[in-house]
Amino acid sequence: MQQGFLPFQYGTEHRAGGMTGLSGLAVYLEMADAMGLGESIRRYVKVKEGGQGWTDRQMVTALVLLNLAGGEGVDDLRVLEGDEGLGRMLGRVETHRQRACERREEGSRWRGGRRRSVPSPSAVFRYLGRFHDPVQEEARQPHTAFIPAPNGALRGLGKVNAEMMSFVRDHLEQEQATLDMDATLIETYKQEALYCYQGYKAYQPMVTYWAEADLVVHSEFRDGNVPAGFEQLRVLRESLAHLPEGVVKVMLRSDTAGYQVELLRYCAEGRDERFGVIEFAVGADVTEGFKRAAAEVEESQWRRLPRMVGELAVETEQEWAEVDFVPDRLAYSKNDPDYRFIAVREPLRRPPLPGMEDDLELSVPAMEMPDRGWYKIRGIVTNRELPGDEVVRWYRERCGKGEEVHGVLKEDLAGGRLPSGQFGANAAWWAIAALAFNLNSAVKQLALGGQWVNKRLKAVRFALINLAGPVVCHARKLLIRLARGHPSFPLLAGAHRRIGALAHGPP
């Protein structure tokens, strides 16, 4: 290769040295083994039962690793295939604990012998297509919100996720689950995609996030034209069914998409047989009736709402007040549940010009209060008995973290770059990104701990995953070597010990 401006040049290694640029993925392979991820995939997914070629476990594991390594699309599997050291790690994981008959059966799946360590992009495209149900596509109607029913394989990925959550919960001993429900838009240019409310083609998956355990409980892939609140009660019930044993208390947070009669009544009346009453805080629609009720609140009842930075209260211009408001949609009889309505207001820095008030309403809920001027106004409905300011802060905790979860799924992982025009294939791709999210969360909480629990995936990749070193076979073991004195060595060694304790000891 021709010399560049600086005194170095590139070349290729001719010897089989077993180098890897992804040493830290061994920690994730160990955690997956401790959690029984491969066995869960074999038990529930069942796309590749019998026959030839790659198994479900190999396919899904390869795609989870692709997400964790930073790959964005199916073609990035070529990079994993070129990593010889990673191939050695995968080979050892696949034969670990296998009996001789199982190894022979595995070998018989390859007529011409196995030549790759991970599936090829073309094999993965065919595999993802098995999650698509063309019969469901025939049920679509133009200009109508429709969610195709998942086939057995796609439901199987949800069961795999449930078993992963159970493992994490058992070791965290977490008994409370605060569920944050929110939808996110994935912009796309695929011909089959539909237009979302923002005016561009997109898909809009609904995600249910468990705040205390940092886990995705449930994710439902949806077309862009499906409203965020569409069938949200069904999604909540499915999410509750996915929660592992040991969870005894559930709370719910949602934006205004969850402002629905049946959803709130289901929570407030304790209709769920397992969890009973579910405490909630949901964004309330700022209707004309709500504005009138807020305007009738005495000025002395509005209280300052400081922003908490740790234990320090930072003054803001926001104020909150309890609002005496009973909307028709939530009250059909005197026996209906009682809800608290809380209004939060903030002065508008630039009041609307005369005649422009309607244009302002299109961008932000706002109202004019007598002798006080114009305010931005928000509403919250809740059945919690906390002081109003604490309810507001608790409700707002979902905003930053929920957006972060969506950002991780779409940007840090590969969920934001969908591989196919087939709805089911994209749904499987999104579900596998959620598995990768939960595996990373398990590693951070159970194997790394400390400051790593709140680290974004890009920081984990830099310090843990994307590390170069040779992978050497010695005394029936694999040795993954880092450079002498590398600061990440204690981190990897400590994670290895902790995962070993998880695998062999009680929760």
C-alpha cells in the first residue's frame, strides 16, 4: 500500500493469530449463558426446528451481538465474520456443555461443512422473513389503524425477554415496578411504510419500560399511522403478564396518550387480579373545561415548583395547583373512581400578538389568566396521595429516561435502521434490539455495578467491548489477552468473577 502523509501504512496479517477487536463481548456471552438465553431461544422461538443450517439460538445470538458491537444493519455481520477471535469465542460457547451426540447432531446440519462463525447477511434476511405473516397483511384496510397479530416466533421472542427479566429481578430482589409507557417514531423511506402524525413515513413502536430495573418489559412494533394510545390498555395488560414473579407492586406513568377512560379505570378500580390497584400519573388533555377550572383557582393556591438537582432545589417560574375538574369522559356516575387533577403553569416569555392566539394553541397548550397574563399550561391526572409537587416530579421522571431508552434502542443499538419492507421482519429486528438492551442492562447492574449502572452504551463500548487482543486456546480454555497494564483489565476480570458467581450461586 502506498505510504500516506504520516509515517505508517496498512497491511493484513497472513498468520491465523486469533485476534479480536471485541474482547468485551465475552462478558456478554457469559452473562447470556448464565441467564440461559440460548436455552430460552431454543424453547420458545422455534423458527429453525430440525433441518439444516443455523439454529434459532445462533441466529438470535449473532444479531444480539451485532447490536452490542455497534452494527447498524444486517450487512455489518460481515465485520463480525472477519473477527477471528470472536469466532473462536462463539465456537467455544456453542460447544460448552454439549454431549458428543449433540456435537454430531450439530455437525450434521451442514452438508458441506460449516465455514462461517456467524450467519451470512442473506441467511439472516431469510430468517427474519419467517417472522412475517402475509395472512395478517391481507387484513389491512386503507386509512385505518391496524396492528398485525404476532406469529408464534415473534411471541417467542417476548417469552425469551420475560425469562431474561426474571433472572435480573431475582438477583436485584426488586419488588416494585414503575412502568413507563410511550411510543417512538422511526423515520424510514421504505415504500411499505405509512405516514405518521408528523407527516413523514415512519414506524411507531410502543415500549413499556421498567424504571427500577432498567429493563424493557414489552415492546410492540407498529405502523406509523397507529396512534400512540391505540389499544394501550391491552398493551398494559400484556406488560403486566410479562412481569416476573416477585413483583408485588406496580405503578404507571404515561403521557396524554394514556388519558383514556378504560385505562385509568382499570388501574384505579384494581381490576388486575395479580396487582390490584395500580397507582398512576398520566398527562391530561388541556381542554377548554380544564382551562376554565385552572382559571378559577385562587392565586394563593398556586405554589412554586422548584427543579430538584440532587438534593438542591433550583427555583423556576413554574407553579402547580390542585384543580377542581371532573371531565365528562371520566365520570359517568357517583360510584366512579375519584381522580386528582394537577395543573402546572409557566409564564410565556412572549405573549401572542392580538389575533394570533389560535396559532399559539397549535404549538403549546396556553391560556390567558385574568390580571396575570399568558401561561403555558399542562395537566396531570393521578390517583396517588402524594403532595402535588411530588406527583409532578415523579411523573416527569419518565420523560428524560423514556427518551433515553428510545435513543438507545434506535441509535446506540440497531433498532432505528430497519432491514426490510416486511412488517414482521422489522418487528423481529426491533424485538432483538430490545433483548440486546436488556442484556446490556443485566451486565451493567449485575456484573459491572457502581458508576457503570447509569452509563450509556457508547461509554461501555469504549471501555469494555471494543478492546483488541488475541484469543488463545490453552489447556482446554480460551485466554483473551489485553495489552499489559490496560486499565480495563480489572473491570473485565471483576465482571468475569461476578458472572461466575451468578451462574453457580443462589440469587
